[in-house]
Amino acid sequence: MKSFTSLHLIKELSAFTSAMSRVTTLEELAFLNKEIVSSLFTFDYAGLYLFDKDEARLRLVMSLGFTEEEERMAEATAMERHPGRVFREKREYTFSYPDSRTDDQNGDIPRIKKIRSRIYFPVMNHTECVGAFGISSSNKDNFSEEEIELLRFITGLTGVVYANLHHRKVRQLIMEDLRLKEQAIESAQNGVIITNPQLPDNPMIYANKAFYLMTGYTKEDVIGKNCRFLQGEDKDQHGLSVLRSAIREKKGCVVELKNFRKDGTPFWNELRINPLFDDNGAITNFIGVQTDITKRVLAEKELKEYSTRIASLLGNIPSGILVEDEHGKIVLANDSFCQIFGLSFTPAELVGMECTEAFSQAGRIFRDPDEVAMGIQRTLAERKLKKGELITFDDGRYFERVYVPIMIEGDYRGHLWLYDDITERKRYEDMLMQAKEHSQSIVAALPELLFVVSRKGFIEDYKDAENELLIKPRDFLYKHYSESPSPELAGVIENTIEEIRRSGGPAEIEFSMLVNGETRYFSGKGRPFAQEGYIIILRNITSQKNIEREILAHNRFQSILMRISSEYINIPLTEVDAKINESLERIGRFTGADRSYIFTYDFESRTTSNTYEWCETGIVPQIENLQNLPMELFPEWIAAHTKGEPMIISNVHLLDESTRLKEILGSQGIQSLIAIPMTAEGKPIGFVGFDWVKHLHEITELEGKLLAVFAQLLVNISLRREAELLLKIEKENAQASNKALSEFAYIASHDLREPLRKVSAFGSLLNKSLAGRLDEDEKENLDYMIEGAKRMQQMVDDLLQYSRLTAKAKSSELINLDELLLEIIHFDLAQIIEDTYAVISLENTMGFLRGEKTQLKQLFQNLIGNGIKYRRKDVPPVVTIRSKRDGGYLTVEIEDNGIGIDAKYKNQIFEMFKRLHSKEKYEGSGIGLAICKKIVENYRGEIEVESEPEKGSVFSIKIPVKE
């Protein structure tokens, strides 16, 4: 038997008794039996067998724990086994099997579970047995007295209700028969008699067969006699006086009489008489219909006894009990009720009072009296069972109230109120609810997936705020993790639990799985949870993984491009072809392409030709077949490249069948391709392309951008050849200029620099030879002389450089500015960049500019070097270089994060010998920016600066582009 409080048991039995009083069908009877047994007991098997008179066999109308095969066998063999024996002998049987039998050696059907004990009760209808009720258990050897008494109560009440069902059925048949004139009497199951009041003593003149069967008399025994012989010696019944009065007054009536059969056995008879009158209004006969209500009377008596027992039980439980009749009079109360409401009356004194009278002496009881009063009125009006109603008392106590209407044969006969003090439970529940809502709010705000797994592996809670797994909670909750719709997830949970058990602490998790055809990545932790299981929290890191892969691919591609760029710097023209082929292979393998190539455009002849090609193993080269192709074959291609846009075809098979382009590409086996234009000075000169032959390929935006950079590198190489030719033409002019510069350098070297070197050298020798013999002032003066000579020597060198800029710069060389910047960064400034942890960032390509490489190199080297030299303390320098071409000008911005310049000095810093800081803090001659300005002016350009102290500077150079 399950563990219940007395109050709960009483509530269950009260509800069961009330429900049984309203049963009208056999199905309802079976359902209520099944419900009460399930709620009160923990037996493995239970079965209710009722005798079917029509088929002369026991039918299994209710079962618990039976399989379909067991139900079939149980009903088929019920008469031959224990149920039949109990039915025939009308007695209880208890069986105990120490060896836990599962077969039918002890008179019952085979069971899947092992049975240790079994008990059967006869279902009695007064003295008649109408069935059997059996209970079996696999976990106990004997049944307790409390269990047996409750089962007897259930079985007894079942027999009474079943009798009432049978009684209702009989009465309905009789009423139906009475409505059918042709079968009104002889086919009636109730006894029907007709008397003649016109004869002396109102004798019986007719009785039907049912009457003879009911009483045991024959026709000869009763015809011509008054019916009073049926009462025997019991002449003082109240019903007899009512009957005599009705006959005298020629009225009908219904009475209940105790009659005796011919053999002397008593039975209860419901007699209904009605007078018959002729057309003149004279009484001619009385018709009497007799119904044997013995079973009903006995059932009501038993029910009353049961009610008395329950009332006794209710009076001794700690819950407050109040029972009122249909008129609102108190019929029962217990001490707990009086104590709860602070009443001075005893339970006995309350009986017969109305509630309003009983509570008239009490003060304010409820926190909200009006609401409670309205609730009582609604409940009384509905007359339906109401459980779990929370009532708050004015003193802070909480009570749970139960209302049970008392119905007898469908008639309302009163109700029961039950009050249970739940103050402590309510406060504890409120605390738990607040804690739960707090924790749920925290969990709900997190984007993670959460699993709570019991020690036995069942998923007790599951949260997926973002629906990352596309699995509904019903597919997870309360199931073993091995039943998960996702085998990968089941494996992760299993491995996590094993790791927690092995280590005794948290377990790190990272895995991937397919979700709706897409690979998703997750990471998280699993740890012991409370004392009963594990908690696993996961986070979707798919986006992070994708970004990492993109960054890795970007870095690898950028690294390849940087390597290729550095290899192209100063490469001999004789090695360019081999280096281009090598670069095509590197980029092709990186992108997974099967073929990479370069085409050149000849707009004079309106043709294009394949000049370079790399093919993966197994791919047929096409370079020989792709020479001097007319541009008219693919106008869309030419139009896109003229606009500077790439030509991207994700699926060649989807091209229009009518185009020659599909035919040309299809003949080469191409499935996907990208062709990026190579442009010089705004015009396409060719394109670099990549084909995927073995499979389709979706070209990403990142691939397009990186391949565009590679295309521009190839443009730079192509233009470099042109620059080499121009270099030869202008070389002679440069030699003449260099001769004049050499003469000035000679004069400066011998007439100025040589004396300064001697001063510095002799000063150093003097310092060494007089070491220890000079006082501090003399030593300091000598050091000043040596240091001054060195600074003067540096200034002479800077002046020499500045003097070389007096002539206008000649556009004698086509310079690749991107290669020039890489040379400065990787060679000239490499050491200071490494020493200061500087970061130099090139945001875009700069292209070509006609000019003198030495001057442009000095210009950019000075500005980048200043960005590193004038850095903030403990802040690694960052120099960003960006450029754009617009309106015939090249604009270059060099931005640093250094110490910055006050706005009032932004023009002065370009003057000769202008310094804003002491020589001790930042060394230099103060000529560097003047040299930069002179170089820019030689190109008819402008240089300016925007800066704020401690926020860095942006030097902007604007130079006309030489066409």
C-alpha cells in the first residue's frame, strides 16, 4: 500500500464513495475500481470479475498489470481457476508463494513477473455472490490488515453498487413493459396485482408470474384474498397505515413494506398502487406493482454503516472536518475544526447549528472575508468536488480546503468541508518557487544548451534556447540518453559522463555533429550535479570555428601572396616566366582549382591569348588551343573585365545553351571558374583565371578578394618589363644628372666632411690620451666638442641630400610603389621594426608612379621612420599606409599612433632645422621633414599633417599622376 496521510486516505475514499454513488454503467464501475486501486496500492496485478448471467461465466471487467494475452487467458479460464472458486464458495482466499512462482501450479495463469502473494475477495450482492476481486504482488509475502480491510470496503461497495445497477436495469425493464400494452403484465419482472375494492375486503383478482416468483405463492394461494397476508405478523409498519389511508381515499401511493415469502423468508417490497375509475368516476380496481428492494435496502443499510465508520474516522484526524446537510445544518465536526476557527463550542454542540450561527461569536478570521464568502457561495452553487483551494487566514496561517458534495442516488444530501494546515509547507514552497524562478531566469537568459542527466542516464531536464539541435524536448525528456534521436549526441553524453566518473571533476567537451545537413561545432563542460546526476552545458561555436577557418585561410593566402610579392622584388627578368608559373601552381593548389592560367588582351586585334598555364595531374592542358581567340566569342566576359569586375561562373551547365561561351568552356570540361581582370591605369590588359574541372566549386567572397590581389601582382610584373625598357631610355639623362651631384658630393666630402671627421677623430684620441688628467669641466667640454662635430657631420650629410633635390624630379622611371614599400619595410627599416615591435599595415595596393626611386624611397622611409621614432612610451608603434587614385592624383596617407603634434606647429615642422623636441630625447638634425616636403614639391605635389598630442599623426601626400 502506498504511503498516505490520514487526510489523503479519507479524501480518496470519500471521493470514491461519492463517485460510486453516481455510477450508472458497468464501464463507470470498472473505471472507478481501477482508479482507486491504482491510487492506493502498488500491486503488480489486479482483476475484477463479474458474473454474466446471460453467458453463465465470469467476465474480466477491470484489470491492472495484465498484458492483452493475460487478459484473454484470465477471462477464458476464470470459472476453472481461483476467481471461479471464490465465486462459487463465496469466501476469501489468500495465497503465499515463498519461491515466487510464475507458472500456473497454484491455480492461476502464467505471469511474466514472479508472484509472492495473492488474495481474492468475493463480490457480494447481499447474500448473492456476483463476482470475484483478485490482487497479486511480486514484492511482499503477505498483505497487511489495513490493506485487506480497505479491499473489503472497496469490494463490498462494488457489490452494493453493482446490485443497484442491476436494480435500475430491472426497474427500467418493468417501466418499459408497462408502456407496452401487449406485454404489460405477463412479461413484467415486477410483481403486478389487481384488486377489486367493490368486493368485500378488496381481494386480489389477478397476479402476474413475477409476483408468484417473488413471493413463492401460487395462484390458488392468493386469488380472492387481501394482500395483508404478505406482512405476516408485522402489522405495525408505517407503510401499512399510508396504504390503508390511500385506499380509503381512493388515491394512489408508493410505500415500502417488509413482506414475507411463503417459506417465511423476509424481503423488502416497494408497492406502488393506483386506482382505476370507470366513466362515471366510480372506482373499479386498484393496480399494484411490487418491486423487491431487498438488495437496495440492505445496500443502504451497509452504506450507512460505512458512513458511520468514516464519520468516526474523520472525527479523529488532525485536519478540520465539517459536514453539513442539504439544509445547511451541521451534522458533523471534529475538535480540529473547532481549534482552527477558535470556536468555543464542542463538536457535539455544533451538531444541528447553522454555520452562520456557529461563527457568529468568532471575530475576523480570513484575510479577505468577502472573497472567501463569495468563493463559498460559488462552490455551494456548483456542487462539484473542489480540491486544493488555498485559504489565507488573517493571522498569517495558510489552509488547503477541500469541498466534497454528498450525493445519494444522484440526490444532493449535503457536503463536507476539510481544512488542512499547510502554513509551513506553503512558506517552504514559496521559498522553493522563488529559488526556482531565480535559477530559471538565469538559465533562460543564457544562450547555452543544457542537459541534466540522472545517475542512471535518464535526461531529467533539457533546454535549447536557440534551438541549436532542432530536437524537441519530448524527444529527450525522461528518456535514456541512448534513445536520443542523434547518435552523435548520445555518444558525447556517454563519454562526458565516463570522464566525470573517471576524474571526479569537470569534463571539457568539444565536438561536431550534423544538424539538418549542416556541420555544427559545440564546446562546453560537464560536471556532477547535486548528488543525483550530471549537468552538461554546451555552447554553439560554429560561427567561431568558421571565422577561425576563414582567418586561417586568409592568413595562409596572404602569406602566399606576401611570399610571392617578396620573391618578385628585384627578380631578374629572365626568371619572371618561371616565377609566374610557380605562382599559378601555388595559388591553384591553395584554392583547390584544377587549372590556373593568364590571358592577355590585344584590343588592336580584338583577340585574347593564353600566355601561362598550370594544370593539376590528370587535367589536359589547353594553352595551345587558346591562342588569338576573337573577343566576339564572349562579349559578356569582355564587358565585365572592362568594368573591372571578375567573371564568376559557379555552374557552367546552367549557362544558356545558345551561347558560344558554354560550348567553349564545356569542351574543356570546366564546371566552375573565376576570371579576374588585370588592369593597368584603369584599363584591362588581361586576366588571371582558375578552373574547377573535377567538381563544382562555390567561389567565396574572400577567395575573390585575395585572387584580385594576386591578379594585381601579376599586373605589376607585366608593367615592370615596360619599366625596364623605359629605364634604358632615361638612363643616359640620369647619368648626366648624377655627374653634377657627384661633383657636389666630392666638394662636400673633402671641404666640409673631412675636417669634421678629423675633429671628431682627434677629439676622441685626445680624450683617450688625457684620460684621468682632465677635471670634470675639461672632460665635459671635450665631450661637447666631439659630439658637436658628429652632429655637424650628420647635418652636412642631410644638407648634401637636400642639395640633391634642388633640381626638379624627372619622370624617368616607372616605379612599383608596392614593391618599393615592401623593400623599405623588409630591408631598410627591418631592424628598428623588430626592435620596437612595430606593426606596419598596407591597406591596399598603390600601383605605379613615374619618378626617381631614390627620392620616393627617401620620402616614404622618412615618414614611416618618424612614425616609429616618435612613439609613445610603452605603446608599440603602429603605422598604417593607405592610398587612392582620384581625379588624376595619387593620395597617400601614412598614419601612426605616436606622440602627435600640437596643431600650432603643423606648418613649422616642414621648415629647415625645426625641432619640437630636445636632441637628448629624440636624435636627428631637423631636416628630415624638410627633405620630404622638397621631394613632394619636386613632383608638383602637396604634403600636410593632421595630428593631436598623444593620439598620433596622419601625413597626407597628394601627387599628380603622370599618364
